[in-house]
Amino acid sequence: RSYSVTGVQTCALPISDLVGVTSRDGGATWSEPGIVQANDGGCNVMSTALLRLADGGVLLAYLRKDSHQSCTIFVRRSEDDGATFGEAVRVNDWEAYMAIVNDSLIQLSGGRILCPVYYSRGPCWTPAEHYLARVVYSDDGGRTWQRSRSDVDCPKRGAMEPVVLERLDGSVLMLIRTQTGSVHQSISRDRGESWSPATPSPLSGQEAPIAVRRIPGTDAAVAVWNAAYQPGAKSHGGRRSPLHIAVSLDDFATPVRPIALVASDRETYSYPSLAFAGDRLLLTYYAGRDEALVGGGTTARLSLRFEALSLPALLGGDRR
């Protein structure tokens, strides 16, 4: 069964629930939306992640946004494959504006769950904002959480929307959205408890998130992101088109060749999520005319798009 959760991110709306849809035919058709988490925040609930655990449970993580200065991360466990979820458990033990990017939680081979977070002591979307990345981790299936001993910083607006990947040597790679024209990286060699200073990775990137996952049963890792940085662009280092995909056999230690998944002169594409089913990569991302990126306006008309890609073809260099 495929499962998708989405939410809306704005305080301007009076309510924003998290809703899910399911597919029992590999994504050919989808159910009607159903509420997974009702809005209980001052603004909304948003920034969702689903993680299937080694013990068979499913973890739902999400953000409750109460203001431009206060957010709280929660997780809820499901023991029935996502049909129902248990009581919410608070993840962060500090106060700030913070968020997680969708599809960002992972479980390490030893069982530890990592939840990468970015936060700002100053209010978001003001000159006072500057983001630091940190990891919160759980060793008991998401029931209790501890924060990492060190934070990760980046230039300009800071370290935003971190994602993590367990590398082949057992260390953990963090990839970070920045305003510098490159995806930055940090390394942990103690399962996420401490992190190296951030440095530019071999990946170019707009100010947009990256999704990364190990392809099951292989040494290959796949990333999806907006790689076409445009210096001098009005917003976000470019207009988030094309959306690119690339495969690495060395955990992105060396440059890769991004392939355009989708491109348009009118639409933008971003915020990908990745999952695997058999020999297919299941991919979701937003699509639509984001006026802030296309025309300098302030409104967005976005929808969720689903694609299923052939893993044999992708590993052979063809995205289809």
C-alpha cells in the first residue's frame, strides 16, 4: 500500500489539517483524502514525514506551527500499517521557530532514528532569522528523544532543511539547503550525536530542499533536488525548474550528473519525497505556478504530483 501525507504551510489560512491518501494499485489510482492529523496549532500543522521502522511500526512526524516564533515537532506511532496512529510525543526540548523537511527521518542500521531539524532563534521571514541544523535522535522507536551535542551552521540565511543518509562506512551524511549555490554537507561519526563543520558538497543547488535515500539492496544512493543554481535570480537561487535526479555510488563524495526529471517555463517543482516498492522508485513533489519564484508575487497555486520510476532503468542511467 502506498501512503501519502500532505499539509498547507501558511498562517493566513484559518485551518490546515494533515490529510492522507492511499493507493492499492501502485499509484494508478488514489483514495479520497482523509484527515490524519487535525490542526491543533495556532497557525497549522505541516512538514510531514512517514518512516517504516524495523520493528514493523510506522512513525508519523509533523510540525505544529503556533506562530512565526514558535513551533513544536511531534511523532505518532502506528502499529497497523498507518490505519491509525497513537498519541503524539514531543520531539524537541527547546523553544524556537523550527521545522523539518518532508520525508527526512531515517532509521540507522543499528535501530537509532534520526530526525534532522533546522531552527532560528529570531522570527522567521525577518532580518533576525538565521538557521542552524541539529539532529534529534531516538533509541526506543520514537518514544523518547535526545538532541545532538553540536549544531551545524552555514553562510547567509544559514543551514536549512537538512536531510541525512547513513553512508556505506557507517557514518552519517547530512545534506543542507543553503543560499550559496551549493548543497552543503556535514558528517557524523557517532550515529548523529555530533557533527562536523559544514562544507560545500559536490552538488550544486538552488535554495531548495534535497531528498536522498539508499536504494535497497545496493550500494547506490539517489537524490532528487533543484540543481540548476542561477546567480542573480530574484528568489531562491532560481525558479525551481527543472527538478533533477542523480545516482551516486560513493555517497555523493564526488560529482554526479543530474538528469532533469521534469521542466517547464511556467511551473515550478520542489519538495520531493522518495520511497521504494519492488523495482520502482516512488516519487512525490509539488508542481504548480509558485508566483514568488516565477513572477515575484506572493501567492502559490501548487498540487502534489506522483511518479513511479524504474529502478533498473535508473541504475542504468535512464530515469524511466
